[in-house]
Amino acid sequence: AAEKEAEAAKEKFQVANEELATLRGGELATEIANLQQQLREAKDINLSHHSDENTKLRKRILEVEVENQQIQDEKEYVERQLHGLQAGELARLQAMLRDEEEHNTELRRQLEEAN
């Protein structure tokens, strides 16, 4: 009878160990599944964050390119105005020079007539 009780206790112990192993395996599987889900969520958040940052960077790059083009356009406009002013000033100075030469020529003619 003692052997049968020992055998029954041994079987109960083995069954309990198998159940415990199954429970632990299930708990581990659940824990692993939870950790994998958390990892996926973290990756999604990370990708979303990087995507948001990339979108912001692309927007800023586009803004800078537009600003650069506006500056280039303004520079070209100012250069055209400057060239126009320089050409106008040159023409004005040439006209003044011609007037002075004509005036000098007239003074020489008058001087020659006076002599």
C-alpha cells in the first residue's frame, strides 16, 4: 500500500510538474507575444516620428529653396537696375563732356576772332 501511495504521489508530482511547465510555457508565450507587440508598436511610433521629422525637413528644404530663388530674383532685379542707372549716368556724363567740348570749341573760336 505504501508503494501504491508513493507511486500515486509520484504520478501526481509528474502531472503537477507538466501542468506547471504548460502554464509557464503558456505564460512565456503570452509574455513573448506581449513583448513582440510592444516592439511592433515602438517601431511604428519610431517610424511615424521619423516620418514626421522627414516631412518637416522636406518642408523646410522647400521653404529654403523658395527663399533662395526669391533672393536670386531680387539680386538679378537690383543688378538690372544698377546697370540701367550706370548706363544712364554714363550717358549723362558723356552729354556733359560733349557740352563742355562744344563750349571750349566756341570759346577758342571767339578767342581766335578776337585776336
